[in-house]
Amino acid sequence: MMRWAAIFSDREDGADIRAAHMEEHRAFLRENKGRIVLAGARRADPEGQPVGGLWIFEAETRAEVEAIIARDPFQIHGLRATTEIYAWGVAPGFEDMVIGPKA
């Protein structure tokens, strides 16, 4: 299984879209937990407004990642201005690190 990173930037005028679809988006994330192994909003500072998101996936192909992203309510309703997908390798010395649920 390969790791992938998706970096989302939101429309500057997207606050209403975010608010209207937040619960649906959270339900989507819960449904895809396991394929999406980490997810969260990006902010300029911890108390700031969200400006996008960052998700880490475990998937075989880019097509799988794209298919999951395409079903996200934020994507469907036009919140995302840009979506970048990257294959994410493991740095030497970090091969033993695992992303998983808290104990």
C-alpha cells in the first residue's frame, strides 16, 4: 500500500459552503477512515479560519485517491479552489513509524 498526500486550498469566499456542508463532510471522513489515515483543516495559525485541508491516504493508486476525493461534499459543492495529490515516500530512518489510531 502506498501513502499519498492531498493538499486542498479553499475558495476565499467559501465560508458559507464550509458551514453548510460541515456535518456531511465529517460523516464522509468517518466513512473513509482507514483509507484516509490523517485529515484536518489547514490554518495560517492555530486560532485562524480554515484555508484548506491536508489528508494522508493509504491507497494502491492515484485513481483510488482521486475517486475518494471526488465524493467529498466539500469537493462536490465547490469549496475547493485547488486539489494537489502527491505520492508520499518514507524518509530514511522512518521506516518503522506507523500512522494509526491512538492507543
